[in-house]
Amino acid sequence: MTKLGISIGILATVFCLPVEAQTISVLVLDQAGAQTVLQAARESAQQRNAPSAIAVVDPAGDLLAFQRMDGVRPASADLAIEKARHRPRDGG
């Protein structure tokens, strides 16, 4: 193998390696945190005098907590859960 071939092989290997390890931070919401979010959303809805169906889901879209306030149509439950599952997440 020529020096040029070895040099190209080394350069290809170097450029294929990541400069630094990449990590992804994922915040996990436990049941206590889900209840805190639910309570804050309920209080906000009460302050705005806007009864709501409130759904809290985990990153996989699994339901963690739900409440349908008085005066909210029963069909709003499914809508709230679907909105929570499909809401864009920015990670922060």
C-alpha cells in the first residue's frame, strides 16, 4: 500500500470519528411531576374562567394524568389526550 493510500485511509478514519461524544438529555416526568403540571394547568384554567380537559403525557405519548373539569363536554377528553400526544416538544 502506498503512503498516499495510507494517508487517505487515516484521514477517512479521523473524519468519520465524532469530535466529542454526543449526549441527549431527556427529562422524565414522574407521577408527582405529572400531578404538579395538572394542578398548575387547572389553576390557570380557573383563573381564565375557561374549564378545560387537561392531559399530561410522557415522551412516548402515554397518559400520566388527566382531569376533565366541570362544564367540559365529555368528548373533550379524547381531544385533550390527542393534543397532548401530538404537541411539538422542544425539550426545554
